Amino acid sequence: MMRKLKAVAAAAVLVPLLGGAEAEQVEVKLDPAKIRNIGGVSVFDRNQFITIHEGFGSTDLEDADLKYIEEVLEANYGRDGGLLSWMAEDLPADPKNPDMPDMQHIRTYFDKKFRTEYDGRRMIPSNMEKVILCTHPEIMHGHAENTSTPWGPKTPEATAEFTAQFLKQGFSDAERPKILEVYNEPFVKADRIPTTVEAMCMQHNVVAKRVKELTPDVMVGGYSAAWVEVESRNFEHWKSWQQTFMDIAGENMDFWSYHIYDGVNVKGTPRNRTGSNSEAIMDLIDTYSHMKFGVAKPIMITEYGKIPEGNMSTMPYSAARSAGMLYSAMGQLMTYMDHPDRLMRVIPFILGKALWTYDMTTDPVPGEANPYLLWRRRADGSFAETDLSKFYYFWKGVGGEWRESRSSCPDVRVHMLADGKRLNVIFMNLDEHPKQVRLSGLAGLETDGVRIRSLTTNCERPILGEHPVSAVPSNLDMEEGDAVLLMIDLKEPLRTNGQVREHRVYATDYLQDIEAGKTISFTFRNVPTGNGTAVLRLSPGRELGKQPLPSTISLNGTKLEIPTNWAGDDQEGRANFFGMVEFRVPMEALKQTSVLEMVYPDSGGKAACAVLQVNLNQ
């Protein structure tokens, strides 16, 4: 078990790490008076980031459970994957057209299920309008042999009519869920239905058009990808699934969505995605979206976390397994928080009671439960809260305006939020090695008190703790998987003295073949210049064992230093490396039209995408 994290005040002496491990020195520079403006977003939105994969449609949650989620855990309802499909199964066919649902009964059935039989907090508009709805493709994909409901659906038009009418008739304008994913993880299920990827893409178009006709306030997107190993087969997987979807259905989509898990989700290689890999996936989708539509449409990550061995089966409870799941959820969230302008919502796959999961195991053993539950059912039928609740307790009360923070190590993630008289500084060590973090920029703050909250995940049971310290620490010793929150209470709110505005510039090229000794180039147009800093985000995809980064790289003729580290692990165990790696760029190297050039010593793989991030002082 890990030791308690140590915070060291300015005048104290660092205590060596246990076992004589030599910790890497990391510099974290903080400027609490400087606003961090991320693509136009400067305020942390808990509805965007602190969410749960639950919604008003989960009738196994009692009123007290909903109140606990809202008021104690301070979580926001995120996504409901079952409501639309379950309602469709209950709805009779139109007597005059048996291949269509009986639309006149939609409101009656919905009211009976949610307004007559249930009441209380469930139907509060603020609990409903933020929920992302999606459907199960096994039930809702329209095809001639579908008998999942009394009316099919046997055509995409039948599914589209049901979905649009349900959203129109089932809710008032204030209540209506405003986000729809047409399917949940459809393409990995296409062969079983059976159908094709192309047919599923076309159904996205049909549904989106009808939904927007009846409820133009609803955003429609997809394709809720389960298997995002886009680099597989030298990016042929990308071309045949994600790119195909964007080519066929992209014009009608308001956002893109996918799922990110450490482990393996249905298909793929069982390794981590936390860190550089998840960043590369986002940048690749953004780049192609910008190339094809002239805009990087927003993204929703509607499931994330870690898939343990056994996945959705019931199993004996393991605190150590929950600790690993918390590491992934915390680590991924700390990277997602760098992109509030790009990621509309991110939803960890943490369920409430989810009684339906007990039916997914043949001959379930009493007392065993699905590993993703917030409350597991004991053998006697009562419920016990699991360690996954510590995710929400760590983030409880955290909010505010982003302030400028920088880490010298991509594995040590840091965010700073100014919330009135409180300054929240959040850290996490994604690395498998300890770090000694030296803080600068907090000296001289006039404080009324300082507390440290910590979550330890590299252990047999996750440990959540909180304690006061006598002064703002100047150093932190962090082991693998440590998350730390400094809560600094100030005598007065901080005055600001400016902001740093982060801009993204996408290259006009992507998926460049790597050939030994041949120059690869990317062009960036309308690059902002001025006083600030700049970073190149390069995402190569290559067979593991080949050199992941180029031997030489330059921007407008200025050579860039080649880094030796990136966020997350080295992706050992995968067939391919695919990750986003940051290169520091001198501001004087930038031009309005900038050209990036690089050379690799060997052939194979692709330089998938390149993005310039320019941070201008204002």
C-alpha cells in the first residue's frame, strides 16, 4: 500500500520517498492572477466534466438515490442508454400501418411510466434536459427482419419517426433532453444484426433530419464508437469506420462521439489509452473534421474509464480493481479538462444501481455485481456504496475560473481554478514512477487556511483523505496514480492582471506516409502570432519498435527540440504506437502561413496529424 502523500512547506526539508526510489524533479509554474482562456472558455463547468452515466430514465434509482447523486456527490446526470429502446419495445404498432409505431400513444405510455407511477425529483427539468439519450442498435436499427418491437423497426424512417415524435411529444421544451446519439456503439454490432457500417451511417442521416424537423433544439451526433484503435492496419480501421461515418453522415451531425477505455472495449488491444493516445484520437478527428467541414465540430466522450477483466459480468467485489478504475477515470479527466472548448461533455462509465446488469450473467451468484456500479447489491438484497464514489468525493466542491498553470512533465497534469476566495490547484501523476513536484507562483498569497485532499489509486484499496497544512506547500511528493487537490482559502479574491488565450490551428494535411529519408510536410494557415508561447501537437502512428518521433523536425526552417517523454505510458504491448507528443515551438518561428517539415530514418506508419497550439498573452 502506498504511503500518505507528503506536502512540504517552503521552509521544510523534503522527506525521501520510500524504498529509496529516486523521484524525477518536476517544475510546476502557477500564475493565479492570470486567466487561462482555452479557446474562448475560461470557467470550469461541472455539468461538462463532473458527470455520471445515469439519468431520469433509471427507475431503479429511488428519490433518495437521486438526491444523494445531486446534493452529496454533486454529480450531473450524463447519459441514458436504455430509455428510448425500452419505450420503443412497449409501444404498439400503428393499426393502420403495422410497420410504424402508434404515435398517438407515445405521450400516454411515457406519462404512465414517469409521471403517474413515479414522481419527485425524477422529472425536474434541470435533471432531464442535460441528459444524453442514445439507443441500442440491436433493437433500433431499421431493417426488414427486425422484430424487436411490435412495429419493427423495419426501416430507418420508422426509427426516425419514433425518435423524433418521442422527443417532441414526451417532453415540454424545458424538460426535453437536448443531446441525442443515434446509436450506442453500433459498428462493432453490425455483423450480429446483420447490417453494414454504411447502412448504419445512412440511418444517422435519416434520424438526424427528422429529429431536427420536429425538435430543432436537439443536437444529434455519433457514432458513439466503441473501438477507437484508429491506427489499426496502418489506419485502415480509421478509414473504414470513423472516416466513412464522417463522409456519409458528417454533414448532418452536430457533434462526434466515442468511448475511451483503458483495457479493451469489445475489440482491440488490451492496453492503456490514458494520456497521449486519447489526445491523438481527439486531434485526428478534429483535423479531419476541420479539413472536410471547415470546423472542428465538438466532441462528446460519452463513456470513459477502465474495462477490467470480466467487463460487464457480475463478479466478487474488489477494492483493488476499483482503485485501477479510479486511476483511469481520474487520469483521463485531467487530460480532458485541457479541452473545454472541444469536449462538450465527458461521461465516466459509472452506473447507479443498474439492476439490469445482474441479468447479463448466466446463473449470477448472490452478492456478486457488475464492477461499474456506484451501489452494488449484497447477497441479502441490500445495497453497499462502492469505492467508485471516491471519484465524486475528490471533486466535491471544486469549481471556478481557470488560471494559468504549466508543468515541465507531461505525466504530471495540473489545473488551477479560482473560485471567489478559494484557489483550487489539482495535480495528478499519470506515470508509473514517483515525482517530486516543485511549485512556484504561490508564494506571497495571503491565506486564511490551506487543506490538502488526496486520492491514492495505486494500492489494494483507494484511499481518499483530507487534512489541513500550516502553509501553502512549495513541494509535493507524488507516487504513481496520486491525485492531489490544494484548497487555498484566501483573505480576499485574487485580482487578475491579464489572460492567456489558447488557439488551435489545424494543418491542411493529414495521414502522411512515413518513408525513410523523405521529408514529410504539414501546412498551417492563419497562424496567430504575438507575445506568448507555442506548442506543436504531433501524432504519429507506427509499429511498436520503430522510432516513434522523427530524427529531425523544423517549423519554417527553425529546428525543434525532440522530446523524450509524453503523457501516459509507452504503449508497450500494443501492435502500434499512436500518441500525441508535444514539441516546444519558439514564438519567433511562427508565420501566418507556417510549414512543418520532418524526416524519419525508417519507413512505415503515418504522421497522422499535426496541430499548432498558440498561447497568446492578452
